[in-house]
Amino acid sequence: MKGTATTYFPDIADIYKAAQTIKLVADPTPLQQSIRYSKKFGANILLKREDLHRVRSYKIRGAFNKISSLSQNELKRGVVCASAGNHAQGVAFACNHLKVQGTIYMPIVTPKQKIDQTKMFGGEWVQVVLEGDTFDDSQKAAEIFCEKKNKIFVHPFDDPKTIEGQATIGLELLNQSENPIDYVFVAVGGGGLAAGLCATFDALSPKTKIIGIEPAGAASMKTAIDKGEIVELEHIDKFIDGAAVQKVGHYTFPICRDHLHQMETIPEGKVCQTILELYNRDAIVVEPAGALTISALDNFKDEIKEKNVICVVSGSNNDITRTAEIKERALLYSSLKHYFIVRFPQRPGALKEFVADILGPNDDITHFEYSKKSSRENAPAVVGIELKSSNDLEPLIQRMKANNFFGDYLNDKPDLFQYLV
């Protein structure tokens, strides 16, 4: 499904005005040097800690700026929004602060932590409605409700006032950075934050290169830019929920198309590696979308050397119940976790033989599903094995085949993998 773009470019005066509005509820977030990443990449790597807002994401900027711009008559009608979580919390906070009734539509698959936080910030002023499997499903339902009830829709990214609110991050960056900024890496979902930063830096620091980063499984902006028009993706990976949209905005698309230096996509597994690394080595908790920009640095390691580089850490609304899935995806991406169909001879001692003679000294069985079939010579088991090194995979497969244990390798068969594991 295709769409048209809307011509609009934020005026720097409106961005300064938005900054004054946002000051009422949000202090500037820190710009912190990462010693570890700076050393790794031979550059000055700075993290813009948008995860440290009271709602733990930058979305409070656009939501509060938009709702604050409404007239008294519009505020009395109440507001509606759709969100995968972070925009919802920004809207909920703004509704509570400004005493405005709000209805917030969220996908059914939204992490419980984000739903609970939204209800907490909104209090009696907000009603949460769970609808649809994706953000786009929720948005369609919210727009129907909004039109039926004659309320004001607060878009998470495709609205001038929202974009101008997100753009205030750029003002803070230019005020906080001691040196000229060479690169800004920004996560892209619908494109509101990226569009806002493009506008700020176009006016105040045009030599700065803005790099947009989105999930490989939801590359809606890159697809649109490559095709030269807005395209609605039929299927997306919803794991990086804060940046997983099927269609980018009519306002945001032309700005990103014309002003982003580059769009880059990052595999979800790579993002999971970054989440675990930030937690284990830096004691920084981020959500998947918050790790996108840092995950992209490896792809630009030659280009950013000796440069002043900023990664916008967009949010930290992560649900601890997702930790197992994050670890699993990270291990799969790094080729350290592998799933097989193993054909065990139906005789005593077969499993002992597999463990003693087939597994390497550092291999660990982490998943095992087996049901004995009395009428068969061999019975299949689904076995997950974690390796210490990716180089151990081929020797393991060769030992399985040589001893007639090998049935199939599941990692590169996604449909079968999802069905069996």
C-alpha cells in the first residue's frame, strides 16, 4: 500500500518555542561520554540519555508540546493516541499534568511494564485500550474512535507539534557538546525524532551528519526512501516495539528522505547483544529501540574514527520478562546457540553416547524435547546447544553425521524453528 508525502519543514523559531514549553515538565537530559565505546572506536562517543526522563523516553517532548498547543475548547473534547508504549506514557503524563481526559490505544502485545507505567502516569485522567497486534492496528482503531467521539488525535510522530517537540533534543545537544558535532545517530520508527533533529541541525549545524537507524525487521523508512514513496510493509518483526511501524509519516518521510545523511538497518539479534552488553558492562538498562543507535557503530567504525559522535539513547522501558528472549536472540545472532533435530537410536545408552562422544567439552545442552516411539528404530529430539565459540559448530555437525545422530539444522529454517522451539 502506497501513500503520499506532505510538504512541511519545522521552523527553528517553533523549535525554540517548543523548548520553552517542555521546560515546564522535563529537564535537559545528560550528554555522557562512553569511555568504553570511545576507546573501542577511536572516537569521542557521547550518549544522549533520553532514557533518563521521568517517563524514561524522549516521547514526553512531542506529546507535551502537542497537547500544550491545543485550545481550551480542544482540550475539553479530550485527546486520543495510539502507541506501542513510550508515546503512551508521554501522553498519559501530559494528560495528568494538564488535567485533560485521554484515551490511549496500545497493541495487545505491548510489554506489561509499559502498560502499567502508562496507567500510573495517567491516573484518573487516562483510559488504556488494548487493540490489535501492531502499532498500526492500534492507530486505525484509535482514529476511528477519535472521529466518532470528536476528540483530538495526538500522533506519536506524524504531527508538526510532535516533531517540533522531539527536535528540542537537537538544541540541547548543540548546547551541551563542547566540540562541533560530526555525527548524530538516531533511532527511526515513524521518523518523528529523526525529522526533528534534521530540522534543528539544518538550521544550526548543517555540517553535522544525521544517521537514521531502524530495525532490519521493520525497515519502513529505508524502504520508503529506496522506493521514493511511502510504502506500508505487509509484515514486520515487532520485537523492537519502540521502532516497529509498518508505515512512516506523511510529514516525516520527505524530511528524512531529503535531510538524513544515511539510513541503516540493524538486525534484531545485534540489538540484543548491545542490550546485554550495556547492562553487564555499563549498568545501563535500555529497551530494544534505545540500543539501536549504539548497535550501528560497528557499521561505521572507519567513518567515525577521530570524530565527535552522538548516539541518542531513546528509551529504557524494558520489561524484565523479556530478558530470556533478548539473551536467546543475542546468542542466535552470534552463532553461539543452535537448534537441531537429533535422531536418537531407541536403545539404552544412546543419550549418554551423544553427551560423551558428540558434544564438545565446552558445549552445553540448553533445550531438549524427546518422546520415545516404541515402533521406530530412531526417534527425533529437538535439541538446543550453546557453544563457547562459533567455530565449534561445524565440528559438532560433523560428529553428529559421522555417528548417525544428525537429523536437521533448525536455525536457518525459521518457519520450522518457530513451530518446534
